[in-house]
Amino acid sequence: MEPKNVLVVLANPEPSSFCHALASSARGALEAQGHCVTVSDLYAMGFNPVAGRHDFTGVADDSRFHYQTEQARAARENAFGEEIAREQQKVAEADIVVFVFPLWWGSPPAMLKGWFERVLAYGFAYVDGFRFQTGLFRGRRATFAVTTGGTPARFAPDGTYGPIEDILMPLRRLGLEYMGYEVSEPFVAYAAPRVDPQARQAYLDAFAAHAVAIASLPVAPVSREVHPLDLVPQDAWSRGG
Ligand SMILES: Cc1cc2nc3c(=O)[nH]c(=O)nc-3n(C[C@H](O)[C@H](O)[C@H](O)COP(=O)(O)OP(=O)(O)OC[C@H]3O[C@@H](n4cnc5c(N)ncnc54)[C@H](O)[C@@H]3O)c2cc1C
């Protein structure tokens, strides 16, 4: 089996959290199999989740801040700020990206949402006309590991919250699949703060196995011989959507 590059994007502010334990468990199991694991521990890094002109060196239009226009210029001119460029480099090198986070108000923490907005920029992560089956990252894999306070019953089809798959749909469909990723079923540690220590250990072991199983699947190399922005007519820049 080919060793894979795995990027773990971890969004929980507490180093002793169960999210951190899940990330460590997966890392240990993947490294034991010879895979190369990089962890972006966003709170520990002091990652800034707020988008703005500080994302870029230089400017496309200083009279009006249009985010995708600025992202397109930065992608073309290698003018992303250092923090974004570093994260994009990790994404570019990763065969597999694993997102580990707690469910906060029915979504990932704002920290992780901000990482999506800033790092997965127009001209780097997607361009007009290249989405889903033709997405720039087609052939690569991604998955989620989510901890919840709610019990499985809450997330049943007739439960108060509804299925976790529905809750994760925006990140999965409008984010990662849009970019071309093959997204595996999420790993969910339901009611992580409430279950007993044996159940928590079972979660850690199961997630390690989940990560190793994904890493055993084939991935296709992504060609970056052509700059993504050369794939689309210049006047199509920044339409988004
Ligand atoms: C703002 C906010 C909004 C929220 N919204 C929702 C919501 O919409 N839906 C919902 O269901 N929940 C919600 N919650 C609850 C939240 O999802 C859970 O508190 C969270 O998922 C728990 O994960 P954690 O990583 O923070 O675990 P922690 O609370 O850090 O840890 C859980 C337990 O695991 C233990 N642990 C840590 N490491 C290990 C280890 N190595 N081995 C064994 N045990 C270990 C810890 O000591 C602790 O006892 C919300 C919470 C907040 C703060």
C-alpha cells in the first residue's frame, strides 16, 4: 500500500479535549501504517478565522473589497498572506484531509468555518466550471470526525436534531465535494462528554480504524501543471457559485 499524506485539521480550543484525543488516536494509527500525518491545530496555531484584506499582499481593487476577485489575483500572483499560503500548501500536498471538531450550534466552530473561507480560496480550491466530478481536487479523499453533546437518539431521522449527515451537508456537498473530494461517511462520537470511559475508548479505537481504512483506499494524483485560473476565461473570474 502506498503511504499517503494525511492532513488533520483540528478545531477545538482545549488540548485535553476529546477531539484532540481523536486526532492523536488517528495520527498514531496512521503513522504506524507508514502514512505521513500533518496536524493543523487551529487554536494552538492562533489561526485567524476572519476574512479580510489582511488575507492578501497587494490588492486588486482598493475601492471595493470583493473577496473572490482578491482571491483570484492572489492565486495568480502568489499573493496570499503567509498564514493562508502555508495552509494551502498543506492542502495541496494532502491525499486525504480529516476534519476533527465538536458540533457547536449545529455546525463546526467558527474557527473551522473561517479556515474553509480563507484557505479554500477561489483560484486555489475551485474555479468557474470545474466542480464536483471536474473539481480541482477530484481523486482525493476527505472525512469528518465530529463530537456531539447530543445522544444518538437526538440525531435519529425522527430525532430532535435530525441526522448528522444532513447537518454536515453544507461542508460536505457545497465545500469538499464541490472541490472534487471523495468524502467518506463521517465518524461521530455521539454524547462524548456523557458516555463512560469504555465507550470513549471504543470511539478512539473505532476512529483510528476508520482513518486507516480511508488511507488504504486509492487516491488519484492531482495535476497542477496548468494553473487553475488558466482553465477558465478571464472574464469568468469571480462569479463564484
Ligand atoms: C458553543 C457550543 C455549542 C454546542 N452546540 C451543540 C449542538 O448543537 N449539538 C450538540 O449535540 N452538542 C452541542 N454542544 C456540545 C458539544 O458538541 C460537546 O461538548 C463536544 O462535542 C464535546 O467534545 P469535546 O472534544 O469538546 O470533548 P470534551 O468535553 O473535551 O471531552 C469529553 C470527555 O472526554 C474525556 N477525554 C479527553 N481525552 C480523553 C482520552 N484520551 N480518553 C478518554 N477520555 C478522554 C474528557 O476528559 C471529557 O470527560 C455545544 C457546545 C458548545 C460549547
